[in-house]
Amino acid sequence: MTTARPMPLIGDVTLTAVQRVDQSLDAGFHDVPVLGLEGHAQQRSGRPSHRVAVQGILSGETALDDLASLQDMAALGDETTFAADIVTALDLQQVVVTHFAASEVAGELGAISYSLELAESPPLPPPAQLSGFGGLDDFGLGDLGFDTDILGDLTDLAGDIAGAVDGALAALDALDALAGLADFDFEGVLDPVNNVQSAITEVASNLGAATSALGEMLGS
């Protein structure tokens, strides 16, 4: 008894009449010429994405709906899933449709031939995290007793220093104003005070004379 093999599946579309599935991979090697070496050294820059090419026919009552789904995948460029025997050993978490073509032939009613190409779309690595002193704390500075968690304290201290500088500048402005008083002419300003002092002196002199005269009268 022959067991039916699972049909290729892209997203939620079952490819019922697949004629050919090809998987390819560029290993990512580059020729590096070396003087005196017969042949080139091979340097690998990293594995590119897996590539899958599928050719088949859409038929039956769901042919047009399946065609619309495949066309949307290609047009929108959204990531989707793909499962087939040929990629059993590959860790294809997500793929994108990089190329899609369909054709309808006269005389073949209800049958639409298509070809599509898929490329692996791996998840991106997590974003880089900002750490104290540009990540230098990962090189043992903490073990040396250097506290890399003082950035917040340094920020507060900078604010306090800025406030103290502003206060010192205000005090210097006040001292400059007082120093300018040395060149100020107080003669006209103090004239009323001098006049009052002269009047008080004159009254005191007259009061002394009157007191002396009264003493003489009482003595006699």
C-alpha cells in the first residue's frame, strides 16, 4: 500500500498539482587569490538565504481563489510559511515570494499554470542595547572596582554644578555693582542730611545759651 505524500503548502494555499520543486543554496564562498598558490583560497562571508522554485498547475473549484492568494503574496511581499519534502532538512521559518508568473492556455479550461520563487527571510537579531561607557563594562571594568552605574549620579551632579555656577555669576554681578559705588558722587545726595545736622547743631547751641541764662536767673 502506497502512502500518499504530503502536498507542498505555502501559507494556507495547498499546491495540489506541483510539477517541479527546486531548492538551491549559494554557500557564500568567494575566491581569494594568493600569490604562489595554484588555485584560489576560499573565504566565506556568510550563508545567503535558501531559494526554492516551484512550478505547477492550479485546477479545480479553488483554482481562481488560490491564484488570487498567490498573487497577493507576491504583490504585498508579506512573510509566509512553506512546507515541502524537499526542504525537510532546512529550517525555513519564514519565506517571501520574490517572483511569480501565471499563464492560462486556450483549450485547457479550468487550469492555470504558474511558477514562483521563494527566498528564506530569517528573523532579524535583537537591536543593540546601550550600556555604560559604550559597553566597556563587559571587559572587566566592574571586576576592577569601577562602578559603571554612576551615569545617573553624574547627570544630577552636573545639574547641581550648573546651578552653583549661575549663583556665582549673579554674586559677581552684585559685587561689580557695589564696586561702582566707589566712583559715585554722594555730595548732592547727602546735602539734605548735612543741612539737618547743621540745624540740629544750631538748635543745640541756642538751647545751651537759654539754659545758662535760666540758671543765672534762678541763682539770683
